[in-house]
Amino acid sequence: MMTSRRRMAGFTLLELMIVAVIVGIITTVALPSYRAYAIRTNRAAAVSDLQELTLFLERAFTAQGRYDDAGDPGDLVTALPYDSSPQGDGNPKYTLALQSLDATSYVLRAVPVGGQANDEECGQLRIDQAGTQCILAGTVCSTSASADERAAVAECW
């Protein structure tokens, strides 16, 4: 009787060890994939929010003939409706702001914060009044002569 209990206990311990190894392997594979998915999802929200802010600025230009305030050049007539992405989330992944603004041009940027700062593929996102999209703090843009750089920008945007 005693030997069969030992065999069962040993067998159960072996099973438990196998299960622990399998869980460890699955975690090793799944966790990085999940993190990459979360980074891409947050980036997609930031791209959407930047595009919405470009529409906000274009409406201002249509209404007053310039992007900035004629009475206060270099400043907005109405403040941007939000400054983080995703909107309304208490845990922002990007800070959204104007990098530059004048009567005929603007540059909007999205700077990753927190865990999103690990987005080494795209980093900061930028867009200007001409629709030029840039990544990696503006060093690679959709107007690049290099097809590889344009493809990298398209993948991020």
C-alpha cells in the first residue's frame, strides 16, 4: 500500500513539473507577442487621434484662413481638444502636442510614454499640414527618397 502511494505521489510531482515547464514555455512565447500586440494597438489609437487633430486644425484654417490665431500668432484660437492618446483613458500611452504652429503650417507629434516608449520600430509619430507622416522623432518620413523608409512609415501609420 505504501509503495503505491509513493508511486502516485512521485507521478503527481512529475506531472506537476511537466505542467510547470509547459506553462513556462507558453509564457515565454506568448508574453512578448502580447506586448507587441499592445504596442501596435496603442500606436493605432495615437495615429487615429493625430488624424482627428489634423481635421480639427483644418477646420480652423477653413474658418479663419490660417492655422494660428491672427491676434496671437503662433498660438491656437481654440486649444486642442485633447492632449493624450487614447482619448479619455486614465492611462495615456502617448502625449499629443503641437511641435510648431504658424499661419500656414503646423506639425503635430505623438510622443510615447510609459511602456509605449518601448516602441522602437516607430517611436514618435509626426504629421504636418501637408500630410507628411514621420516616425522616429521625424527622422524617417513618407516623403523619403528611400522605398524602404517609406514602407517603414506606412507600416507605422
